[in-house]
Amino acid sequence: MASAKPDFALPPQTVLHARYLLGDTLGGGALGITYRAVQLDAPARGRVVAVKEFFPRALAVRAADGSVQPMPKGAADFALYCARFVRGYRFLHAKANCPPLVPLLDLFEQNGTAYVVMAYIEGETLAQRVKAHGAIPPRALMRMMRPFLHDLAALHQRKIIHRAIMPRNILLRGENPPILLDFGGARPEDDWPLRRCPVLRGRGYLPPEQICQSRQGSWTDVYALCATMYYALTAKEPADALERLFAAKTGKDEPLVPIRTLCPKLPRKQADALMAGLSLDSAARPADFAALESALYGSKIPHFAFRIPNWCARK
């Protein structure tokens, strides 16, 4: 994983929970910061781990003593989303040994916020791969994604929704199947936010129901993964779902360029599967990862149609 240094990160040599000595910063997003760290206590003394700190930049600031202080107008939302962060990771910890997830090692609260400790795994993200080398050829991507999709299907079988699938959250590991990072947004399928949440990076990977806080489920992850594969095959960011909705409502051209226009070597069956997964109407998408795997590698699906979801039509 590449290192980064957000200005608001804790400094190296900070000790958390009397167990973890922080090193460099691996990255920072809208909702948190991830550090490389070393475990200090037995029986795993010296083990390198990744520590993620809940730090929503839209709602909080770093105090001089290192604590995370909610902004006055954001205190209620900070408490809500910190509780969701903790609950989500506790839920995932109870679902241990799920292949596409980085193993969780510890969870604790300190500095007015929460931290999760995960196994540290070397590799590069899908975003880094595409940025460095350009679009991935269709045959190579489909070969890479099939075992990953099979592992992802296990998430939906366990009623886990990730909600943050995008190129920067998929770690490539050579010949091993990719794994998912940044699963602080993961929830049981029947637990979805009812209130506004901080804006996430990567809007092109969020379906309309997630941006608008409508009902979410396995179909939400399907959209995100299809958008991610669209990017991997074309090196182009997919169009924002809200821009697509606006175009549909106003009679303008669909801003999402058909994938075969940008990647003509992609077989039509797989192109149709990905475009169906990118439907604005969640009912028109493959229902879950198992259905998407079947659509990409097995049975046929209907041709992609540009439809406006019923729930966002004008009253």
C-alpha cells in the first residue's frame, strides 16, 4: 500500500490503546485515516497491522492533544456515524473468515473516536494499477474478477452489504483473489442509514439509492462493482448517478457512455451484464453478486435499458 500524509493525521510514534505504535499514514478518506502500525504486546509483538481511525472531516477536527473533536453543528451526526462505524465492524468481526474482507484483529475507542485494527496486507489497489498502467484488457480483468466475485457472493449470502466498493478499495495481490478494503460502511442488509451521512469520495461508484438515502441492499453493491469494472476496462470514471438521473428526467442524452464504445473488445454478453448492473433502476440490475457472476460468465440477461427508478420519479 502506498503511503500518504494527511495534515490531520496523528504523528508517527503515537501509541494507541497501549498496544499499537503508529508509523506512516497509508491513506485518508472522507470518513477516516488508515495508519501502518506495529503491535507492542505479546503474543503478536512486532506484527505489522493497519489501524483505521474514524475521522469524518466534514464533522470533526483534530485537537492539539490528538483527540478528535466534533464540530458544534456536527456533534449529533458524529455520534451517530461513530456508533455505526463501531457497530458495523463488530458485526463484521462476528462474521470472521469471510474471504474478500481483510481480517479484523481489534476494535477500541480512544481520543474521542473509534479505531479498528486489521491485518496489514501488501499489494496495490485497482485504482493504482489503472493509473499506472491504463485500462485492463477484458480477458485479464474477467479472469481476475471471477474468483473475487465468487468470494463477494459469500458476503451477500451472509446478508452483508459493503456500500463502498470502488477501485481504491480493492487490493490486488498478484495471483491471489483481490480483497476489499475500507469496509466501515458495511452493514447487515436490513440496516441502512435513515439520515444524511458525510459525502463519500467516488460518486461515480454510488448508485442513486445510496446518494439519496433510499432503500439499499445487495443490488447497491452490484452497481458499485459494475462501475468499478467499467473504470478498470476503460480507465474512465463512470458518470455520476445524479447526473444520469437529471439527464433522464430532462430528456438529455445519457451521460454514461456505453462500455463497448470505450472497450470494443469486451464481449457483448459481458458488456450487457455490466450495463445492466449500472441501471438506475435497482430492480433492473442483477439482484446480488451470485446473479452478476452468472450474468457475466454464464446465463444471458436482458439488454440494458436506460430507465428512471420509480422511487425518484416526479409526483
